Amino acid sequence: MEDMYEDGYTPPILTVDTVIFQIIDDEFYVLLIKRAADPFKGAYALPGGYNAIGETTREAMERTLLTKTGVNCADLRLVEQLYTFDTVARDPRGHAVSVTYMGLGRDIVPAESDKTQNPGFFNVRELPELAYDHKHIIEYAHDRIKSKITYTNAIFSLLPELFTLTQLQKAYETVFGRELDKRNFRKKFLSLNLIHETSELHRDGAHRPAKLYRFNKQELEALARSFD
């Protein structure tokens, strides 16, 4: 291998990390593991690991996510490559480049096994101390999804297939971290023609039944104009 490089060149370590978000009880949560080895043994971190020779970064992401959290990538409703983090000093073991993915879903439940590393979801507003630069990565991913739901229908990946307009608005508020005006929200969103009313109703105790809606597409699409 050394003969392939000139002038003593040493390639950086290639790793993958994954930021998995979901909404739980109207709060925004991210999936973390507890590291089982140094560096940062016992600290919380994003699920990830080395990118082995012969596998793509996507394959490495799917493998490490399943191995360390028990979450199957196929169960996520939206997955995309987020960013490549390459700060030279981000890993005490040497120069490590992380190709990071972001996934969104609903009702994601980590599966404990003898290989997983204490996976669990944590409120993004109350994160524990994190290994490496993972706090920065989570903040970057959160900013990305805040932006993405203004110009795409990505919010569908955080909602049940059938939902009320109140649940839709609450999902936006949860990601944004702020309240939205009910009247303006509904007027703007319904004008985008992304969802349609169904014949089903949501019944919640003594409250008046609410109409249930469904997204026209259960896949990512760009909006005709920005929603904010």
C-alpha cells in the first residue's frame, strides 16, 4: 500500500456518522449511542464507524447504524448525505474525515443486542456531553432540516401517514423551535397543494372530530415556492 503514495503521503481515516431525528411527544430527538471504547469511552456520540475498503459510504452508514443501534436504514422515511466534516483535529487518533448522513423517521425504536451500544433518543435541547465534534454536527443537521422543510415536503417523514392540520403545524413548530400563527400557517400550507383531505376523522376525547389529511407524495419533492 505504501508504494502507491509518493513523498510519504498518509491518507486520512475515512469514517461515517449518522444523525437520526424523530419527533417524540412534540419534542425533537436525536439518536445517540454510548461509546464502548477509547477515545471518549463512556461518552455519548452519534452512531458511526470506519468506512471499510470495498464498501460505499452509504453501505458503511447502513452497516454501522444497524450494528450499533439496531435501526434498519430501510425503516427511515428520508435519508440523505448531510456533509463531509474534515477538521484536521476532530479525532485524537489522527486526521479523520467523516461523511455524515441524516435520516428522518417516525416510531423509530433502537434494538438492544450484544453488539449495540446503549442506543437511545435524546432531546436536542437537553443533550449530554458529546464525543468528538458531534454536538456541532447535530446543530448543523438541525439547521439543515429547518431549512429543508421550508422548500421541500420533507416534513412528511416526521408525521404519521394520516394527520390533522394541528399535528402538521405542531411538527413544523417542533423542528423550528417556535410557535406559528395558526391562520397564516394553514393558509400558506394549503395553498401549496401538497396534501389532500381524506374521508377519515381524528377523534380525541370530547373534542370535535378533526379532518385527517395525507401527503400527495410519500417521497421528497421541492415546493413551487418557499414556505416559511
